Amino acid sequence: MICSEVGGRSTGYGSLQIWIKYLRLGITFQETYTPAEACPKSKWRGSAFTINGGYTWSDVLEEAARRGVIVVGGGTPSVGCLGGWMQGGGHGPAAHDFGLGADQVLEATVVLADSSVVTASPCQNLDLFFAIRGGGGGTYGVVVSTVVKAHPTSHVVAQQLSLAPLNSTYMPDFMKAVQLIHNAYPYLLDKGYSGYGSWSIGSPTPLVYNYNYTLGGSIEANFTTGFTHTIAIFRQTSERAQSIFAPVLRQLAPFNGRSLFINVTYSSFPTYAAYYTALSGIESPIGSSAAVGSRLLNRKALTSPKLNETLQVLAGTPDQFTSVNLVLVGGGQVARDGADPFSGVNPAWRRSYVHNIVARGWAPGANEATRNAVYSDITNVKVRAMKDLAPDTGAYMNEADRFDPDYLADFYGRKVAKLSAIKRKYDPDGIFYCPTCIGSDQWQEDSTGRLCRVA
């Protein structure tokens, strides 16, 4: 068996993992894309990059900056270009304006289970092209090369918002402010904003750093209860960016200085590369253990009367050290690309605004009972609450609950049947396997960890 990627998908008893890091044959740029085999079904007339091998987005983004173009890459520069990020959908700071990572793929070279090498494009192996563009990585074949869209760069205006309760008695106001911001996200994203955020009522590290505020005296504080986001808008002036956010700021104003610390700043960047380097391309800490769950939230969920109740469940208690991370890239081109007939992306992405991630960790050396309790809280309490809030959406497979009992419906939506048929066509013997991937429901682990066919 061959296993791949994250979320428990990169380990398996007696398995072989294919690592393409050292398969690097270059990154090439086309000023005007020329399809392989002169494919008449390809409608892209812009620029493109060919990524030949196991490069990370830091490699490609460097080339894009040099050429004065934008590619949709991961928010973390060390993410690989060809694997689960792209094949599972792939979000990044430019996704709202230009589409998900999977939507950027114009063609790909794939090694199949029978060792043949094929091209997947709108003209060749159309079903395989559909599957690798959002239908999940590690299960249809090994992608060794892709051609992706490149877009003209533009100036960017970014906003950074931080807020925190002045003391613990103001927690109700803090949670009300968090709710108001969530309510506003469909409006903000429809106006062109996108980005990332996070919040917690008991972060193990400060969320809002070293700000001075005055409330009967000057105090310097780091807040472990707080909310922060960095959102950006392309091709707009700073004045326009501020005017769009003004209605939200008016709603928050009654809390400012009375019960909450609130800080808003704006920055302008001449290019996307400058913005990404300054505010987005940050490596996450490594070596920590956590249970993770998520849900895609649509307008109905974000403006629902039940939202406050759900946020309270996600917040948990301070001693849980829960963190909630917001991927604010929905709407825009992500929604418009739902019309693409070659998209294998979970349809829930096309009607959602926020990819909402909840996570809890545990101390090094924690026993099995402690770990299982955290996993149970994520699956049965926090993710369950998000499902109740947004029952008609789904989850982003690359950052989702690995123990989701409804993973086929939640990760793939109505495309499960088509993707399963493609899996059977290109890998009839099940050579490629990973948990929660298409085809994994045909296998089960025995008590030793070995895989056995489901009868």
C-alpha cells in the first residue's frame, strides 16, 4: 500500500510512502499559456508556470515575484505544490480573487498504479483531470508535474484587527464582538476582502501582543483571550478599504475602551509579493500534537441566530486551550469556479465564505485517556455544533476531523459517486490508499494495523 499526506494519511502498517522532494526538473514560465496537444478545450489565455516535481510554494512564489505575477499558493511557504494541498482544494491568500489551488491546474502529468505516465487535461484523461483537481490526493495516481495559472500582480491594502477583553468580567462583550465580526464576513468578502484570523478564550500563548491601553491608568499587556485577523483587498485604495470596513467598526465602537481593547491598522503594499512576505507567508510551529476539526460556513450559518451558541461551544473553557482559526477566502472567484465542469472540489466550497477550524492540543507525555477525551470533544462536541449550525455544507478535507464518521459526504459532497468510479477505473486493485480518501471505505484495519478488504 502507498500512503500520503496529512491528517493521519501519511502512515500505514507495512506501507510505502512516495516522496517526490528530490524529483525536481525545473520551474518554467510561459508568458502566454500554450496547451499540450493544442487542446482546444482549454480557455486560459494568460500566463502559466510549469512545476516539474516536488517544489514548495516558496520556490514558485519567488519565481512569480520575479516575473511580476501572482500564483495561488499556500499561506505557508513550505507547503508542497503537487500533493494533497492542490489535489484536495488548496486555499491561500490569493484564492478569493483567483480561485482555489485546484482551480489553477491547467494540465498535469500523472504516474498511474500500473506505472504508465499520462497527461490529465481538458482533452486527455478528462475524468482523471477532474479527480486530481480537488477530489483528494494520494489515491488516483502520483502527480509529478502541473501547469498552473499565473495572474497579473496588483497593489494590496491589508487591515489588521485585534481585540481583547480588558478583564475577565467583560467576556460576554468579547463574545458578542466575535459574533458581530462573523456576521459581517459575508458582506466583507463580497466587497473584496479576504484573509485569515484566529481567536481563543484561553490561548497557551498571547494572541494580542504588547499594546498599551488606558483605563484608569496606562497598562501594558499581552492578551491570551483575544481575536485577531489580517484581511486584504486587491486593487483598491486605502480609503476605499477603510470605507468598506467602516460599518463593522461602528458596531464595535461601543465596546472600545469600555470593555474591550480594539486596535485597527491599515498597510498598503505595491505588489502581492510584498504583502505575502510581510503579513502572510509565515511558517507555523512544528512538533506539536493536536486534534483538529472544521466546517465550511455559508451566509446562512454566519448570520444565524444560533451562531452565538455555536461560538460558545467552540470557545469551550479556558483550561481547554482551544484555538479557532478562520480561513476567510470564500466567495469571489472560489464561488464562480463552481461552474467549471472539470472541478472535483467539494461543492460546499462554492457556497461558503469561511473555513472554520477548531483545534485542541495536549501536554507532551499525556496519556491515552487524555488524548481520547480531546479527540472526543472535537468530534462529538465542537464539530457536532458546527454541523448543527451548517448542516448543508461540508468540510475541507485537508484540515478536517480525521475521525469524522460522515467523511465521504462532508469532504466530497455530491461528487463521491463520480470520484469513486474514477478511482476504480485508474486503480482497480487499490494500490493507492490513505484514510478518508476516496476508496478508503473499501478497506478496514485489523487489530494489528493491517488493511483488509471490506467484505
